[in-house]
Amino acid sequence: MIHLLTSRGGLAASVVLGVLITCCTGSSRPLAPPAVSGQPATAVSPAPDPWEQAVGEANRATQLAATATTAAQWQQVAGAWGRSVAQLHDLPTDDPRQVFGQRRAREYQQNLYLAQQQAAQQGVSRAFPALGSTVLDEQVSLYRSYVATLGPPDVLIVGSSRSLQGVDPQVLQQALALEGYSGLRVYNFSVNGATAQVVSFVTRQLLAPDMYPRLIIWAEGSRALNSSRFDRTFAEILASPGYAAVREGSTLSLATAIAPPADKTAAAGPEPDTEGEVTPGPNTVPEPETPPALETPPALETPPAPGPDSEPVGESVEDIEIEAGASGAVTTADAAEKTPVSAINSQGFLAVDDQFNPALYYRHFPHVRGLYDNDYRPFRLDGVQTVSFEAVTQFLQSQNIPLVFVNLPLSNDYLDGVRMVYERQFQAFLQGWANQGSLTLVDLLEIWRWQSHLFADPSHVNRYGAREIARLIAADSRIPWPQALSPAPEVPAADLDTATAGPEQAD
């Protein structure tokens, strides 16, 4: 096998071997027939020889790989390997070189894959200045490219890592088609650690009107609206060059990579400052009085101080799950021109195959009970996150964009007695907003308490759970699904029957 991408020595050896192959094989083209005496010779154009063309492309790939440093250059390397493989596959079955050529094609196919990996490692071009989160930067670039290719999605999913891996947009499209809503396009714009402040920033300040969907699904849980938690993701956004650009009037648009904002009279709303509080801006939406249904239930009493044998206070289940790899840490992104590429697919979804097995999971990660979980200590549904939540609902109403809030499932291992009290408060909070017509509530909190095979960890579902959640949402007749404006372009995709195969949902 030719090992092209491991070392410069290997590259040189590949060039030499390619030349030897070309020289030693010689030409296999048939000779032109001799001209008949007394008649002018007729020029015969010999058919291209697939073997010689394959060797030529392989040599070209080797030479390009020796100097490739950018994603575009590695794509050229991959293209040359791909053409070489295609030529080898064109060898006729009765050609004596065919058996050897197919073995060589397998080796070249591996080189093609390695070149594609090299291209991906160079990152994708930023569509906007860095926003403090590598996942958010990737989603911004991918979403802009998606809209440029297919147009704005009909349905946009937003939320944190629980939503990023919790609602499969491709399955939702298929399920909606079965429900009579054929042609709708769905994109998942979820970001690790996204709170109500982050969702408010993305929907009301970052996206320009040419990026707006026709319906938004906010798939989330109570942690994202707890105003007592330190909002790490939003703090990173506030300190980023991208946020400075937004404050100066830039938005994400197809018009330019950094576009001046359209008139967002109802959109600008309160602008959070660096302390995470809300500072009224010039177009601040007045905060309406809280209706009786939204009054925050009394908070739990402060837990007793732990004794010598108690679990340590200050553990956060979210931090543990990030360490476990379920939701990937949010890191500060610099102002480089490229952003790293993750396993997020073309519709913004992160498929996670892991299946939560408590017996195995807790061998590696502590079992933090709700009494000691910093994500709930203390728990407040009034404050900056609620103000941001309200601003989102008002903005979407001003844009005639329906909002569907999906309260995502949690496992029984997560829903202990302490957390359940807080979750009941959150359910009442959401129901109050639903009662006044601000959103459609789909509450799936306890639907799979005992079905750990649909979870990747105690509070994140895996790809099989994401498939079932998409089907449940599509089948909910209360949701005001839009009708497709025009038939969606056919985009080849993976076979969902294979891609989503997994554990069947238990009754």
C-alpha cells in the first residue's frame, strides 16, 4: 500500500513508485492499422486507457499532497485520488490488469479518505467573527451555508446540548411528510450550554430576517432557565469579537458575511451586559406584568449542610456529562479565520450512539443527587433568564413565528425527589406561558423514565431517543405546522432505515 500522508519520506516513495508503475506498464493501446497503399492514412484517436489515466491521477495526488496545507489544497488531493479510483473501476473485467487494479483502487480509496480528513482538520471558513463557542461558530457557518443552498428552513430547532443530540431534524422531516406536511425543511441550530439568554441572542440579535424560519422548536429543560446558575456560555459570547460586531450593528445574513441589521423594532430588546444582567437598549421591549399563572412557586428550603459522610456540595451534573463526552465542553474560540469541524451533520444534528447503562456509567462518573447538584442550587425561575425567555416569545410573536417548547425527557436516575420538585415548578412555569397563548407546550419530561436505552447519559437522549422524539413532535396535532411553500430540492441523504436503526421504543 502507498502510505501518502504519514511522512514526507512516504510521499517521496509514493512519487517514485508512481513513476515506476507508469514506466513499467508501458502502453496497452492497440497500434493503428497500417495505411492501405494508394489511400491517405486515416488518423485514429485511440481510446484513453483507464490504467494510464489512473496512474496519472495518482501521481498528481502524490505531488499535490507533498505541499498541501489548506483545506482547498487537500480537497484537490482528494479529488485526484477520487478520479484515480474511478478510472481503476473502469477497467473491463476481461482486462488482465483488472484484478490488480481493484486491489490498487482499495488502497487509493484509503488515501482519498485520509485526504478528506486532512481537509476537515483545517476547519471551515467563518461566516462571522468568533462568538466564544466553537460549536456556536460551527453552527453559524453551517447554517449560513445551509440557507444559501436550500433557503431558510421551515422549522428551526434551538436549545442546548440536550437539543443538539435530542431532536433529529431529518427524521422530523420524514415524519412530517407522513403526517401530510411534505416538503418541510428542518434545521437544528442547538449549541452546547445554550440558556435562554443564548437563544435570545441568536434569534433576536444575531440572525438577519433572511435567516428566519417559519416555526421554532425550543427543545430544552429547566436548567437553561435557572437564573441562579452562572451562564458560562453567554459570558463567553459577551467577551467575544462576534458580540462586539453585533453591538456595532452586524448580523448574520446572506447579503454579506457581516451584514448591517434590518429594522428590528421589536427585536432589539434588552441587551445583557457583561455581568449577565439586562441593560435596557434603545428599543427595549417593556417587561409586562407577570400574570398570576406565572408566579414562581416557593423555592425549596436550603439543603442542610453536608456531614462528614455526605456527597460534596458543588458538583454539577452538566459538568460531569460534559466530561463524559455527552455534550462536549464549550471553549473560547479565537478570531482565527477557521473554526474546527465536529461530527455535527449537514442539518445541525449531533448523533450520539451511546446507551446509558447505570451500572457501567457510575463506575466512571459520580452519582450526584439533586440535593448536591449546583444546576439547581438555588433554583429561580425569575431573573435574567426569564426576562430573556419573555423577550424571545414577544419577538417571535412580532414576527408571526410560532413557538413550540418541548420539555425534553429525563431518566429516572436523574429525576430524584429533590430534582422532581424543581421540575414540577418548571412544568407549572411553562404551562402558564402556554395558557396565555405564547407557545405550544409539548411536555415529554417523564415519558421515558425507565427506558435508559434511549438515553446517552442521565439527562441526554441518544440518537435512538432523538428519532423517537422527532416522531412524537411530528404527530402532535396541536402544533401549527406550516405548509411547504414549494417542493424541497431533492438532496441525497443516508438511508434513514439504516442510519437510525437501533433499539425499538418500549411501550
